[in-house]
Amino acid sequence: MKLARFEERWAEAAMGAIFPGAPGDGFGDIRGMDLRGFLRQVVAIVPLQAAVGLRAAVWLCALAPLFVLGKLSTLAGLAEADRERVVVRLAASRVYAIRSLVLILKTIGALLYAGDDAVRARMNSPRAPAQKGTGLVTLHAKPVQAA
């Protein structure tokens, strides 16, 4: 099974909204990471059922602007801010199947994103402790006792 070029473009638009990057923090946009090539590899090696699920997720996100924003456009035809609004609304849907399909794209994108050398180097680099008000949560876990 292979994604059509327009489906790759739609997937790129959806994953770009999910992983826009944060250049100030050293994280690039996922669209600069050969996303289309990665999707071709994924679709070629996963079981048919998983490939169909990925395709369904792409179609859902691509056609959602009609239902979410009332705009006769695909996700790829929207401005970046509108793309993000659509994906956020889909991810927060009360319908489990819709949330799950968006999660498929997020998961596939995370595999590519976290596998990128520049992103991994940034994730592994030491950072200053989180400042109050940054939105980061400090975890306080109890140590695990050996049995």
C-alpha cells in the first residue's frame, strides 16, 4: 500500500500542526525531516491494517476543516494557526475513534521527530532547572525499593 502524493501533503500539513518545532529551543519543524520519505517507509513495512489506519487518520485530518471550522478546504489549504486549531479540536473530540486517529499521526510523527539527530541531541543536552511559571512540572517520584 502506498500513500498518494496528495495524501502525503495532507499528512505533512497535519503533522506540521502537531510538531511545529520551537527554533528558539533548538527543535526544528517536522516538515524539514523528510517526513514524506519516512511515511513511505512506514507504510511499506507496517501490516496492512496499520497502513489503513494511518490513511484513515490522514483523511480525517485533511477533511476536518469542513466540519470543525466550516471552511470548504483541506487541512493543507489552511493557514498554520487554523491547522493547529483543527488538530487540537480533533484531539479533544468526545468521539474516541477521532481522538485515536489523531493519536496515530502523533505517534508516527513522534517516531520520526525523536529519531532526528538534532532533536535527540537537544533532548539529551543538560538544561537549567525549570523556572517558576514556565509551565513545566517537576516530578517527585518515590524511589523504587528492591524486592
